[in-house]
Amino acid sequence: MANANLDAYPASLEIAYPEEPRNRLTTFFRLFTVIPIMILYEVLVYSTSTIILPTLLMILFRRKYPRW
């Protein structure tokens, strides 16, 4: 009965894992590829929050959009 329910699904997923062991050196260097991405992400988030937050506060308290 359980196998009949599994065959009824329209999609299935099979993942082929690599047979050879993973290279620890490339796994270590993945960290260094993430560092520039995280720096760029933080810069974008900071710059966005410094623009949006004052504008939202001005709209909230003054009830009009600031004219810069």
C-alpha cells in the first residue's frame, strides 16, 4: 500500500552523490569567496537602510514626502 502512494507522485528526486572524497582545500577556500560577497551585501543593506529609514520617519511624523 505504501509503494502505491509513492508511485502516485508526479515528480521524484534522485541525487547522485560523488563517489570520491571531497577536497578539503577547496572547501576551505569557499570561505574566502564568501567574504567579498558578504562585504558587498552589508554595504548595500547599510546604504539602503540609511536612505529608507529617515524617509520613512519623515513621512510618519511630518506626513509629507521630503523634498531633497
